[in-house]
Amino acid sequence: MTSKPPPPVRPIRTTQPRFPWHHFTMCFTSTPRGVRLARRLAGERLDTWGIPYGSDAHDALTLVVSELGANAVRHGLVAGRDFRLRLSAEGTTVRIEVTDTRGESLPALAEPSDELEGGRGLLLVAALTDRWGWYPCEGGPGKTIWAVLEVGPA
């Protein structure tokens, strides 16, 4: 008598969030090298949290970290002051925050120009994320620019 092989095991779908709450904060020197390091460490952290290298979400999030970090260095630089990167993930949402120490230099979307070399960073941030904005730092000079991306279930 022959027996039937057991049916294939299928993964159980749950309504659990993609990842539990995660948080990462670090200060970086306000230099191009600091921006590169912030992007690299953010990429490693996102991969550890379950957003793998090479995925669309990973690429978008690391590009946003790079653009916001570059803006902090270019427009938010105060000599001797660092910028701060904060990443948080809860459920299927990843939030990026970059804080610099120049509160008078506020972010604004600008129309790109063929004559200007820069000015497209926030347009990229707006295109790659679900929402973004800024708020002034409480108790000190500076501002925080944030962006949120819904990563979705795995």
C-alpha cells in the first residue's frame, strides 16, 4: 500500500507587524565624511531590522538619509556642531529624523533649475517617502527634518 506524501507546509500569515519597535540615534560630524558614515550605518541598521540591502525600501531610505544629511551639512552647518540622525521603525513604518543646529535656515521645496547644480534633495525626499516635514528644536537652536516611509509587510 502506498501512502500519499504530506501536503507542503505553507507559511502562516499573521497580522503581526513586520518588525517590532526599533530605534537608532547617533551624532555625526557635519562633513561629507559624516554623511557617508551616517548613510552606511543606517543601511546596516535597516538590514538588521529586516529591510535587506538591495530592496527598494532599503535603497529609498538610505538615499533619504544621505539627502537629509547632506542638507544638514550644507544648509545647517554651525562650525564645531554635529548633526544627529535618528531612525525608528514600528510596525511597517520607518521614520528618519536629521537634526542640525541652524534654525533660521528652513527647508523648502524648490523648482529644479538647469542653471543650479543643487536644489533637488528635498524633491527626492518628497518623491521617495510618504510624508515629510520639519519642526524647530525645543530648548535650543536648530531644527529637525523628518521623513516617513511605509515599508509594508514582508
